[in-house]
Amino acid sequence: MTASRLLAERAIPGDERRGRRPARSVTVNLAESPLGWLFARGHVTRRQFEAGERLRADWERAQLSPRVTMSWDAAPVARGRAGPAPGIDLTAAQLDAKRRFHAAVAEAGPGLGDILWRVVCGGEGMRAAETALGWPARAGKLVLSLALDRIADYYRIGA
């Protein structure tokens, strides 16, 4: 049995140059993600796949994933009403990505953000996501496809 391969070239973030190709890039197999697996087998359309990838990119750029190691940064010192603690230094790109992520999930509608986050961002397989949400088998693909269509509209991805 051969594994599906859906190869794409991705620039390494932060390495862009004005009007020029990034100095470094990496080839990734998009079929390794649950969304890529669904796309490779024809369960989601290219538009839905691209919307999911945009959502995941915003999630990663905003650094919304949980930390897997201990943070050795010094604890922030409260400054009263003067403003945020000095340890909080989010870039404009992170803030924009966070805003886009939350707006896209809100655009999907109530109850659809859970399946989006689990499959697209969390990397859970469809069966695991359906079980965690208490849904019957094969209900997840339909609900995920509705959610992906809505965020494709949010990201203005054409048909």
C-alpha cells in the first residue's frame, strides 16, 4: 500500500525578502494532516482544503497552540494601570493572525468551531473528533465541510 503524497513548497516564516523568493523553504507533505488526508481522498474540495490551511496558518502564526515545555521566562511584574507587563511582546503579525483566527471561527457559526479546531488545528483524526464531541460516526465530515465552506467565504477563497 502506498501512502498519498500531496507535496507543497513552504517558505520558512520570517525569511521573506521584498519582492524576492524566500532564501529558505521546505517541502511538506500536506496529506499527513487529517485535512490533507480528507482532501487526498476527495472528501473535501480544494476550496475547503485551502480555507482549512489558511485557518491553521493563522492559528500557528498567532501561536495559539499550548506549550509543550516549561517556560523559563521570568514571571511578568504587574505595573498597575500603566499597561501590560513587559514580558508580553506580541508582534503585529501575531495579533493580526489571532484576530483573523477568531473572526473566521466566529464566521463558521456556533457549534462548528469545535470540529474546525480539532481536525484542522489540533490534528485529530475524524473518528477521534467525532468521539470527543459525542457525535455519531460519519457526522463529522458533513459538519466539517459546512464549517470549511463558511470560513472559505470569510477568507474570500473563490470556487
